[in-house]
Amino acid sequence: MHDDGEEYGEAYVFFITGAAEEDLLAVASRAAGLAGIPSGAFAMVTSEEAEEIGLGRRVELPLGY
């Protein structure tokens, strides 16, 4: 599942959930590679219990499989 994006500081954030981490990162990586997406995209791997946005492990996108 995804939601509408929102601005957070200088980043535009989309939340994706409902699958295994590997699958979610693959989706995020494909999205980061689409035409019109600026370089510098990244994912934050976190949990619903995180106290605020931006806490977690940062993964640079697109992934280099």
C-alpha cells in the first residue's frame, strides 16, 4: 500500500507498507529509477512505532542489483 506523498523538510516522502522489506525496497528502487525522479532518492527502513519520520536505516536508491 502507499499513501499520497507529503513534504518533510527538503524531502518529499511517500510511505509504503504491507510487504516484506526486500519487496518494499524493490518497489522503491523501481520508482526511483522512473523518468522525472531527481537523483538523490533514498528509502528509510523503519517501523510504525518510530517516534518521528526519518528514524531508521537509510538505503540509497535505486538499488544496484
